[in-house]
Amino acid sequence: MLGTGLGGIVTFFWRKPTNKSVSFLLGIAGGIMLAIVMVDLVPESIHHSSLAYAISGLLLGFILLSITSKFFRKYIKGEEYIHTGVLLGLGISMHNFPEGLAIGAGYIATAELGFGLAIVMAFHNFPEGLSMATPMNVGGWSPIRILIATLLPGIPMGIGAFCGSLIGYISPEFLSVTLGFAGGGMLYLTLFELIPSSYNFDYGLDATLGIIVGLGTGVVLTFLF
């Protein structure tokens, strides 16, 4: 919750962005999410089991978020950017649960391993919280509301840690599919929500620059944490 919440806190310092900065900010958010999926989630999913399990989870997540997104658009009225932010929160929540399982299982091994994993995950969740907060900020939500919204996706990680501590041993195949599932959902949101939204204005160069900056930032943060 602290990690994703820190991403929300950033919006306290950048209110009422111009259309040009919106293109750049959404591009950064899209780039960060794309880097997390391709450099972190997918390789981690493959590492836990095999390419087949990872791809299966990836496809399931992609399809589910596609259906969920269409449901939001059809039955839930509201600001487009808010929809994107809420859906990103859902994707981050799916990602956090299996990571919570790993933390809980780590604590069963040694307290030092579990605590170390928790700290790493907290830092790792910062760019995800920032990606979620950016469209909400553009959509006009207040900083307090955004902060509360970005705190919520951290809860599944705590639930996952509790379950992991009870189970002790987590099937590598299960972790592979769930991580791939989260990656597929986030990939859909990035390719069909965040990045297209960054080109909604006449600032395509700024959107592209933002995507490049976001990709670089996401890769660096993933390797650091």
C-alpha cells in the first residue's frame, strides 16, 4: 500500500496539467507499465515454470481485461481517464496478489527473506501507483481521492502474503499462470487504454517522448528493485 500510495502522492505536486503535459504524462505512464510487463512480469512468470504456463496466463489476463473494459465503457458512465485509472488499479491488484504469496512463503523460509521481499515490492510498486494516478489526475480527481485509490491495490498483496504464510509451499505453475495473468491484463490496459489516450491531443511528439522516458524509467526501476 505504501508503494502504490507513493505514486498517488506525486499528484499533490502536479495539478491541472495542460494538454501537452497530459500527453507526456500518459506516455510516461504507458511506457512504465509496458516495461514492467515485458521486463519484469513476463520473464518472472516464465522463470517460475515454463513459457507455456506464462503464455496461458498472459492470454487469459488479456481477454479478461478486454471484457472488463468493454463492460466499464457500456454500463458505467463517467470520465474516460477515470475508467483507465480504475482498470489499471484492477490490473495492479491482480499483479500484487501472487507477489504477496511470494512474500508470505518467503517469511516461512526466513524472516529476513520475507521482509526483504516486502521492501523490494514496496519500491517496485511506486511506478505502478504513479501510472494509475496519472489518468485519475487528468480526469480531475482530487489528490486525496487519488491517494486513497492508489492505496487500495496494495491490499491484495497483504492478503496474498497471509495466504502464502499459511500455505508455505506455492506451486511454481500456479505462480507462473497468475503472474502471466496479471501481465496480460496490464498489457491490454497499456496498449488499448494508456498509450492511445496519450495521443488524444495534437502532441504526438510529446506522447512518444513520454513513452520512451517511461520505458527507460521502468527498465531502470525494475533492475534496481
